[in-house]
Amino acid sequence: MNNKEFQEMLKVFNRLVELIEKFQGELTEEEEKVIIETPLMIPPDIYDEICETIKEKEILLFGIS
């Protein structure tokens, strides 16, 4: 993944966050439960590249250690 692809991924991620926040009030309790209990899965090679890019060994925000 190059820098351009990484930047595109961040834009998509930020857009997802915006959409989730916008429609959060419209979710049923069951839908909200699924979102909360389902972890965001990042492929290991992408995770490693993100860590390398930000010069960290792990990203606690993602709940991966």
C-alpha cells in the first residue's frame, strides 16, 4: 500500500465514522448491539504497514495488542 492508497483508506474510514454517527439514532437495539460487539478486522499486512507508517509497535485504538 502506498501513501495515496493509505490516504484514500483514511478518507473512507472517516466517512464511515461520519455515517455511523449520523444514523446512530436510527438503529434498533439489536443493530447497535451487533455493531458494538463486532470488532473491526484489519488484515495483518495492512495493520503492520499502518504501524510502520506511524512508527508504533501497536495501535491500541484498534484494540489490537
